[in-house]
Amino acid sequence: MTIIYPKKSDFLKRTKKQNNQLLWTTLKSDLDTPVSTYLKLCNKKTNSFLLESVQDGTYRGRYSIIGFNPDIIWKCKNGIAYKKIIQKNIGKFIKENHKPLISLQDLINSSKIKLPSHLPPMSAGLIGYLGYETIELYEKLPPRKKNSINVPDGFFIRPKTLAIFDDIKNEITLINPYWYQKNQNYEKDYEFIVNYLKKLINIINSPLKYKRKKPINKFVKPKSNIKKNTFLKMVKKAKKYIYEGDIFQVVLSQRFKTKFLLSPFELYRSLRSLNPSPFLFYFNLEESLKEKFSIIGSSPEILVKLKDKEITIRPIAGTRKRGKDLNEDLKLKKDLLSDPKEISEHLMLLDLGRNDVGKMAKVGSVKVTEKMKVELYSHVMHIVSNVVGIAKSTKNLVEILMSGFPAGTVSGAPKIRAMEIINELEPDSREIYAGCVGYFSANGDMETCITLRTAIVKNNEMYVQAGAGIVADSVPEKEYLETINKSAALFKAAEMSYNS
């Protein structure tokens, strides 16, 4: 028997108080996976997503989240915010009166719900991304280069339907946030949502009907937007700026492109298997009928997190490949922690992380809770530190996010001058790369990760961007190879998709 929470009488009491609220139900998940359930509920649905997590390269995170069927979509393009309110599957983007970051915060403020204590923060709220160039809305920077991919600078959806997998309880919670509006037939609304949740249960309990599209071509080796010799010259120019005292470090990147004629979800399936990470994400987004794109990523790194008033930034800098066994892992770990270049780069970015947290934290509350710890991932190991602080105020989540945006690990130090140099030396706008993916929860929490190890698929083209941190003793050839190696996992996943 399906039990829907809350009871109708409790639901109606809350509507009298004009409260936003959740309706939800649970079912066993021991015969289902997040991937199969996403395909059952969302196959070919745009403005949907799947979030998963793998810790230490091995252990699945407790929650996986599927979301779709938004009632509001927010986007930012060319410095202007637009909002689409969807009713009966119809809506159009209307220009917002406020500047984009104010407009986004207004939407966050109107999307608050008191969440039941047993549900995770992303049981309701906004989820999406902000591209790297969003920083132009917060800091004065030179005019951007051309947008080759041409996706919005920011895009957030407010899903009306969520399916949350709890890997500990082996259950799925189906959730429908109810955003209060005046003069509605609340009893009718309740019955509609109850029937809708029951319909979703029937879909989940049905066999998966999914036919994989056969590839009509083979994987094609990607091409870069920068010639190798040009990239080497970029590194030399960056080192000149370092010697002249402009910066201590800067991250220079190149973008690779190839054809991808399969479903982008096939790429996600391969990537989650090949490169499990703390932040695994798949977004299938639609700006308009002609402008659709997917974001597929396996990021290792938090950008900014806010939970119970505590701000967290977790800089990752310093990398070695994983060993063949435990002994080789230990040797590589020792080598990593004795590399002067890796250590100096990490300490520089740790100082920047402390400074970023300090902008929005109470005086005296900023602490380094982990310093230069080596974390193991599926294919690599990284030096990681953890910086926390107690927020002075949690009224403006966007401002807290922007205090650490973009991450020093994808820009440099000092950050503003490093971004000016990136703008000068890189040929294209970064767009989604080096920005963030994440959520603003209805309970006031926030979690974002850096869009690293991320692919964009649009119009059957696959784009991957990767960077290298340039410091005084950088060797241009090695930095070039680092960008090649960092992008390799995404293209290996693409090749797997064709061959599986």
C-alpha cells in the first residue's frame, strides 16, 4: 500500500498558513539503480538531471538524486537574467528587472521550504550551473572572448519532481515540492499530486524499455582550439608575468572538440564507470527548441559549500597517477609530498582559499581543518586541504558563492590579475568550464563543485576543456601534457561509449 505524506488534512492546514511544503512517498530500491530509474523517468526529457557521488574512488555516496519537470527555469545570457514560469508545460523566458545575481538570489529566497529532518538538503530547491564568465557580474574584468559553444552563462531549474536514492536504507523517496499560490483548489491539487506520485511508482516498478542507439561512426580523435606551439608560447608568457611580479600562479587551459553522435547519457554511463568521483553529474538542458545541450561531469572538487552556517572550501592542487598496488601508491604519495613545485602551488592556493572563506566568515572563525592530505581517486591522487569558517550571514547565498568564485585552482593567484591574463592568452571564453555545478537548497544550504573533468555535448559535438597551473619553474612541455592527460578520461569514456 502506498502511503503519501503529509495527510490531506495536514496539507490543507499548511496551505491556510500559505506555506510551501513537500509531498512524498517511499519505496524499496533494491531492484533499481539511479541509472535505470533515470532512464525510466526521464529518458529524452529535457531539463532533467542525475547526481551521484563516489568517495575515495570506491564507495558510493549515500544519496543519488534525479530531478525533472521544473516549474521555473532561470538563465543568464550576455549579462541579462531571464526567468521562465512553466504552467501546463507552457512558458517563455521573460527578462528580469534586476541584475542577474540579484535576480538569482530573489528566486532562492522565494524557494524556501522547511524540509523533513530525514530528507537530504536537495529535496527541493534550485539546481544548475554558473559558467566561468559569471565572474564578470561580480568583478570588473576585460571584455570576454567569443563564446564558441554558445550556452547560457548560468542556468538553474526548480524541479517539481525528485527521486532520491538512499543507499543505506535501500529506498527511493519520490518528492513533489508544492509552491504555495493564492486562490488555488488545494484539495484538487493534493489529489493530483497523490495520483502523480502513484503513477511514478508504477513506472519505476515496470521493466526498463531502453534501446541503445547504434553508433553510426567511430570515435574521432579530438582537436584543440589551440596549436601546441601556441600553448607553449602562452606558458612562456605567463612565466614572464610571474617573473615580473604580476602573479604567483595562473591556470591556462585548452579546449578539445570531437563528434559525438550517441545519446549524451551513454557518455555519462561510461564516465561514471571509468572515473568515479565525489561529484558525478548529468544534465540534459533545453534553452529553446533549437538550443539543447548536455553537461556530463565527474568533478573531484568542492567550490563552495554552506551547511548549518559553516562555509567550506576544499582546494585540490598537486597530482600523481595511482599506483598498480598499495606499495606503488605509497611511493607515489611520498614523491608527491616531496615535490617542491607541487607543494608551493598547493600552499599558495590554500592561502587563497583561506582568504576566500574569510571574506564571508566571522572574524576568528576561519580554520584549516585538513592540511596537505593526500586523497586517492580512481585514477589519480591529489593533495587536498580543507578550510572552514562560520558565515557572518546566510541571507545571501549567491554572495557567499561568489566569494570563492571562480576557484583559485582554475584561475590563479592573485585571482583578479590571473583572470585578466587568462582572458588575454586564451582564445575563447571558457563558458561552463571552471565555473560550478550545484544546488541552492530550500532549507538554506548550498553545495557546489567546480566544473572540471566535464564535457559539454551540443549539436553532436563534444567539448572538453582542461588546464594546467603555471608557476615560476613550470616546464611548458609538461604543462601542455598535463592538459592532455586531464582531458583523456572524458575522451576515453566517449570511446568506451562507442565500443560498449
